[in-house]
Amino acid sequence: MSDSENVIRNTLAAERDAQARFLAELVKVPSDNPPGDCRAHAERAAVLLEELGFEVERHPVPAETVTAAGIISATNLVVRRKYGEGPVVALNAHGDVVPPGEGWTKDPYGAEVVDGWMYGRGVAVSKSDFATYTYALIALDKAVAAGAKLGGTIELHFTYDEEVGGEIGPRWLIDQGLSKPDLSIGAGFSYNVVTAHNGCLHLAVTLEGKSAHAAMPFTGHDALEAANAALSALYDWRKSLSAQVSKIEGIGSPQCTVGLIEGGINTNVVPDKVTFRLDRRMIPEENPEAVEAELRTLIEGAVQPFPGITVTIKRVLLAAPLMPLDGGERLTEVLAGRASEVTGETVAAKGVPLYTDARHYTASGIPTVLYGAGPHTIEEANAHRADERLPLDDLTKATEVIALTLYDLLKTT
């Protein structure tokens, strides 16, 4: 073990409590999306970073762009630390979170610590990695101050629209020319190095008919009846998805879920309008355009027998899958090696059956993997559920892994 590695480990051990307090401060500021008004959280994060000695670039997204994305405000934060000539590595985590929902036994904004676990919305997904990446950079700075020779730049990208697709977070930073990294690491969990994930298609389906008095339903056109036929067709069709299995470990089969439905006027009125939204998870081997075309044909065909009913299908989101890119092999190898060393478990590259805004980096040709602080599984973290939680030991381990990986990638001697 080199002297620089010892400095990194000793620094993180000394900063453990401070890092937990930093994360707690982030959890205590709500940043629910929807509604997506995260301005206050971004400012709090920026101030905390400045108190640690970092220069923080605040990049507010123009109001019209934010509104088009369906949220209220977004300020992207960028921190750059240049150690000399060499590759630029971006570390991206998102500060927006899903609303708490029901069923909590702890304050979702309390950051309470019980038996070594911190509880709170966003504590694992992914405010934790604000803390992971920030303190990894602090440890790297200490190593440089002690004599480590590095070449390259580390950038922290803290963004606020992952829950609605990441179009005005990572993608916006890249499209605006504010960052051109050579490699990227996105938020993840401590026992997986993720190199691939599913794509996702969201469709909004609207069926319109004609209202009528319930005493004479034959004088109207029942949008709910037509919606029932469409939903029945979808549920019957989705049984076939299990026959497709990705060749990438951890991905599994495609999925389809109808997550929202709304309609009707009153109990005694024939419904004139019904809307529903569906979520179609696509394995990396699928073609997103073909998936969308198949769904449109299925829904339109199911509704066609109903006279007086019109159907409108609108694409809400099309997120491409994350796939490994040439040039990212060493990043994956180093991360997996350091994670195995630090956790004491075999940590290998794999895929996950969800989607993230990390895909915007790979879409721009930037090799990207996901790694950060979290327990073994999403279920163990209660991610997107009540009592979301994070083992603080895993926060420490993940930070050490990231810091040592960056050291390995940038060291010049």
C-alpha cells in the first residue's frame, strides 16, 4: 500500500462523522420531484460545498426549459478540481427525489440515525453520493498535498431532474458545452459496478367518447369501456415479455406497468374521457422505436371496435438503455477491483433493471459506470419507499472505493 493510499484512507476515517453530518444536512432540505422545485436544495448544497473550500459553479436552467420539462426550478452545480494534464472524470449524482409517500416510521427529512443506518428520503438515492463524491475529492486533495502526483481533472456534477428524465441535468450540461468529460461515474450502490441498465418508455393514453345519463347509457360512447379493452389487451400481452431475457447479468426480462389512471365525471354519468399512463422497461437488446410502435398498434387495435371512441397516444419519456462503451474498460476494472478490496466481497460488473440519467453521458460517447453508496440491494435501501435508509458503513466504504479509483486513474508515477 502506497503512502498516498494511506493518506486517502486516514483522511476518510478522520472525516467520517463530518461526512455523515454533510449528508444529513442534504436530507433535511426537501427536494421532492414532483413538484420539482429544488432551488433551495441546490443552494444549500452549494453553500455546504463552499464551506468545505470548494469553488462552486451555479448553472440555473432557463425558466422556459424548466417548464417544458414539467418542473419548477433546476440549478445544476459543478465543481472542478484540476490536478494537471490528463483525463476529465465526471462524478454525477442527483439531488431531486421522489415524494415521501405514506408509511414512514421516521421523519423523511429527519436524517435520523438508528443502529448505524441513516433514514430519510434521498439518503440512498442519491443524496448519499453528493457526500461520497465530495469526500472522495477531499481525500484526493489531501493525498496531493502530501505529495501524490496526479494528472487530470475531477468534476462533480450535482443535478436536479433525474426523477423526470435528466434532460435538463446531465444532458443540459453537456449540450451547453459546460462539460466534456472523458469518463463518468454515476450514482449507484456499494456492492455493484453497473455498466448497463434498461431503457424506459412512458406513454400517456387518452380515450375520448361521449357522456350520457346513466339511465340511457346507449346514447353515449363509454370511454371507460374502451379503456378496459385496451388495458385487458395490455395485461394479456405483457405475459409474453417473460420469454425475452437479456444476455446481460442482472437485467432480466422487459416489463410493462400501468401506473396511473383517471377518468369519469360522476357515478351516474357515462365516462366521456379516460387517461392512463404506462411504463415499459426495455432490455438493452430491444429497439426503442419498435417497442413504441408495437404498443401503439396494440392499444389502437383494442379500441378500434368501439364506435365513437378516439384514442390519442403521447410519448412522455423515451430513455435509452445504458450500455458499455469502448474506452471504459479500465474504469470498470479499477472500480471492481477497489470495491472488492474495500468491501471484502467479490464485486463485478453487471446490469440493473432500472434506468438512470447516466445514459446521457453514454449517449454523448462518454464511457460511464454506476457506483456509489448503498447497501446490497434497492429493496434493502427501501429506495423510493417508506423509511429509505443507508448504512453509514457503506457510505464510508463507497467513498474509499471512489477516492482510490480516482487515484489509480490519475496517478502519474
